[in-house]
Amino acid sequence: MSARALPLLFLNLGGEMLYILDQRLRAQSIPGEKARKDEWTDVDRKRVMNDIITTMFNKKFMEELFKPQELYSKKALRTVYDRLAHASIMRLNQASMDKLYDLMTMAFKYQVLLCPRPKDILLVTFNHLDAIKDFIHDSPGILNQVDETFRQLIETYSCLSAGEFQLIRQTLLIFFQDMHIRVSIFLKDKVQNSNGRFVLPISGPVPWGTEVPGLIRTFNRNGDEVKRTEFITDGNYVTPQREGSFDLYGDRVLKLGTNMYSVSRPVETHMSASSKNLASHAKDNIAPNPLAKEELNFLARLLGGLEIKKPGGSETGFRLNLFTTDEEEEYA
């Protein structure tokens, strides 16, 4: 297990959370002059996004996050995002939070699976951070927080070997291996089966620095090439034109990690039978884990030090439904 996987897991899941919230808030926003007191406006959306991003990139929390350590347990990580999602005036009920977390985890799992090479997980992370910077482009203070995290990522990961990135990828896949939640976007695009497992492509660009399959070279003991044999592949592979940029600014080339909700379409999640059994087993197993308890206590102390903005005075907070109606949410 890699001790360097946690920052990548946290930042990418956080990026997916922000994509979903931004899309849903935009869909439910009412023009300011027409909005009633209990309705969302674009000003509210910007406030929520700014508050969550400010909390997410809190300097103290980032310093703790980047220390070499094992991944948080699933329960502890979910606690972090529960706190993050409520770092502003927005309030989600349990069904909405469950749905939000399912979408976040399945989206990033898909991205990790599709990375052409393990190092490209860093490009996926950069895509998320680039998009987050677009959300707060008119807030220079918050922008500086995100840029500082960008620099930490470059400093921490630019020197890692291919083997270390492979270990990071394996660590992330182990974390996701029991999650098979069906997502409507993936099902409609036919990249996910009805059992919740992803369909991996057998065509497209090969990893940067590798060759298109279809040729076998045979060498003698002196290292001289003595024979070439061509074979037909089932896929249609191409050589990538260039490598994505690992700098603070630049073309990432890889599209994984960009905002798939930028085109408005309904998103639904359904838990597969195996995931339901797993969730049921987790609920049945009520014996407390002392290590998990300590981990949650530590996170509570750490997150308790963050500036979680709660509605004060006449503000009661806004409730956001990720479903069209409350009735849909109740039966999710």
C-alpha cells in the first residue's frame, strides 16, 4: 500500500463533488430579482462553491493531508466529505449526501481504471484542480490556496518513479474494488454494465512513451534484432501526439478528470446486488473498531479547527435536493 495515495484520492473526489454541486446549483438557481427568500440564486451558488473550496484547501488540513500515511477508512473519508459539503449555507439530507458520494466515488474509480499509465493519475488530479480554479477565478485569495496545493502536488509527485505511481494506482483500486454502483451517465454511454462494473476500451491512444501493439521483435544473445513478426490486434490503437503537461499551467491532453456534468443531463445511481450485500454486511457488523474510532476522533479534531461557516442570524441555510423531487429522494 502506498503512503502517497491519500492526497490524490481526496483532491480528485473533492473535484468530482464540486462538479456535481455546481451543476445541481446551476440547475436550481433562480434569477436574483425573481427569487423568493427560500430559493437559490447564482449568488448563493458562488458563495457555496467559494466556502467549500476555501475549507477544502485549508492550509493546515493540506499540510496534514500531504504527510505520508495510509488511506483513511471509507467511513472516515465519508465523514470528511460530509463536513465539506456542509461548510457553507447549503444543507443536504442523508439521501442526497449518499447519492453525491456514490457519484463522486464511481467517477474517480472510472478515471483511475482508464488512466493509460499510472503517472497519468496526476494529470487527472491537475484537470480537477484546473476546473476548481475556474470556479473561483474571481476570488484571488482562494485561488492562491489552490495554487499552493498545486505546487505541493508537483513537489511531492514529480520525482516519483513509475513503480511508485503503480503502487499508488493499486492502492486506489483496492480502495474502490468493492464499489459497483450503477450511474446513469455511465450506463447510457455504455461504459458500465448492469452489474455496476466498468467496460474498459480496447482502442484509442496507447500510453505515452510506448508503441502501438502489432509487432514482435526477436533479439539474439548479443542484443541484435534478428526477426520481426507482425500480428493483428482486436483494437484500433494510435500513438498519442504529445504528453500532457505536469506544470502549474499547460495542456493536460488527457480528458479524464474534466467536468462530465458540464452538459446538463439527469444523473441517477443504483446499487448493484453485490454492493447491497456489502452495505448490509457493514451495517450488521456493529462491533466498534478501535483504530477507526481513533481515526475519526483525529479527523474530528482536525476538521473542527477549520472555519466551517454555519448560517447565523436570520440565515437558516438552504436545502439542496440532488433529485428532482423530495418523493424521488425518499425512494432512492
